[in-house]
Amino acid sequence: MTAAETEAEDLAPRRAGPTDIADPLIRHEARKAFVWIGMVALFALGVFLSQSLLVIFGGVVFAALIDGGARMIGRVMPIGRGWRVAMVLVASLLFLFWLGRFAGSQITQQAAELPDTIESQFHRGLAWLQQHGMEVRVRDVRSIAQEAMGGISQVTAVLGGLFGALTTLFLILVLGIYMAMEPRLYRRGVGWMLPVDRRVHFEATAQVMGRALRRLLLGRVIGMTVEGLFTWCMLQFYGVPMAALLGLITALLAFLPNIGAPISGAIMVMVGFSVSAEMGIYTIFVYVLIHLIDGYLIVPYIARKTVDLPPALVLAAQLIMGVLFGLLGLALADPLVAMIKIWLEREAARNGGEPAEKLANVEHS
């Protein structure tokens, strides 16, 4: 190799390439453009993977529910975390077995009768409206309902076709169990991908989010239990048909704030009026009483222990998530809004100069 070739080879790494930009201003603007392009690409990727991300968040919510039960057991039984998680799962399976074994036959029979009762009350309501001069036909109501549900079915068909209801539920359960077994492992993994100067803040924020999510779910479980049992006892006392089924429906729909109570109340009132006017008025009284208990006892308790969310904000999130992701999005809208609010508050506190260590009360399992 000649001296000229050697010199040319030494200068090669310092020569401008086809992707080098000599002008500093253009180079600065190009970097800014690449940053914006990357943000748009990440946003598009998030939209494309939104269904999968929602399933993962559902696993986080289920893990927080298991973790809350394991922590409660740990207060009275100082045993390993794995044993406590196993006890929570076994207790849940035993409850489901009891529900299917002892109450399943009765509830199944009542569930078979409920659609006919609702349909008969629906026709009676239309007849009453027609008697009072309102020309409302069954065909018109059904067409409106089909048009309203058409958009939802088209959007949620992606999630339903990709996983299916049972597959989605199975994935949420599996993800939740794995996360509940070793929550610190996954927190450290996510924190490791962040810059070093943000890891302490992330760990503190994750602790605050986890504590708020556990308390939010505890309040939901308390509300579901109280409202379901109270409805069943009150309706059974007066002899309302399908009392057990109506209590179960009320308990399940109590997980959906703002939306669940009117739906369960409407079903309850229609069943009551299917028997007599007096029983219908009694079911209205029961619904109002349940609403008062939920509004003045359960909801304030949840807000005081977790995150105080404006009802209009939660309702708006439920409508949006319900249209985009169906029932799964509707169920997870409330905890998702709570986590976003906590994250924004923590970021505001960090930008205000308050140390992250003072903002979190780190819990140890």
C-alpha cells in the first residue's frame, strides 16, 4: 500500500458521508424533524397496539386486586408472598364454585325468565305511550337501537376477533397472576429502560399508583358486595321475582360507576312492575335507597382513600372507552383515568421541585 493510499484510508473516517449535513442550522432542524417523526410513529404504534395494551392494563388491574388481598393476609399471617397469592386465588376459585354449585341453578332459571319479562314490559311501555298520543312503533325503536350499536360493534370487532372474550379474560388472568407474584421485578424492568435521573421518580410514582389502585379496587369490591347483598335481601323480603339474579346483576354492574346503577335499576323496576304497581313502586324505593348508599357512603369512601375523580370526567372516559373497546374498555375506564391523574399530579409536583422521595410512602410486601 502506497503512502497516498494510507493517508486516504486514515482520512476516510473524517470524510463527509451521504447522510452528513454540513450546515449546522439544517442539521439542527433535521434532528427536530426526526424527533417529531419518531413521536408520530410511536403514537401510530400505540393506536395499532391499543387493544393489546388495554389487555395488559387489565392484567395490571387484576394483579393489583390479587396484591391487595395478599397484603391483607400478610397483616395477620406472616408467610411468604407466593403462599399469600395462592390463598387469594384458591379463595376466589372456591367462591366461584359455591356460586355455581349452590346459586347457579336458581340464577340460571331466573336468567331464562328475565328476557321475556323485559320484553313484555317494553311492549307495555310502548302501548302506554301510544295511548297518550305518542306514535312510537317497535320497528322504529329497534332500528334506532341497531344503528346505535352498529358503530360499537364495528370498532370492537377487532378485539373480539383477535382474542375472543374468553381468550381475553384468560390473558388478563394469566398476566395478573404473573405480575402479582413478582411486582418488583416488572417495576425494575420498566424503570431500567428509563434514564438514570428518572428512575427514583418512576419507582415512587409506581408505588403511589399501586397503592391508589389497590384501594380503588377494594372500594369497588366493598360496593359490589354491599349493593348486591342489600338488593337481594330487600327484594327477597318483599317477594320480588328473580331477587337473587337482580342482586347479582346489581353487584356486577356496581363495578361501573355512573353507568351500572341506572342499568341495574331499570331492570329491577321493570321486573317489579311486571307483577304489580305496588311492587314496582317498591323496587323504585329500593333503587333510590341503593343509590343513596352508593352516593353518600361508598363513593365518598373510595374518593377519600384513593383519587377524587369528577363524575363527568369518569363518565366521558367511560363513553369513549366503551365505544372504542367495548365492555373491557368500559370496565377499565375508571382505574385508567385514576392512574393518569396520579401521573399528571406527580409530574406537576416533580416539575415544581419537590423531591420524589418525599412524595411517596413506599410500601414493602
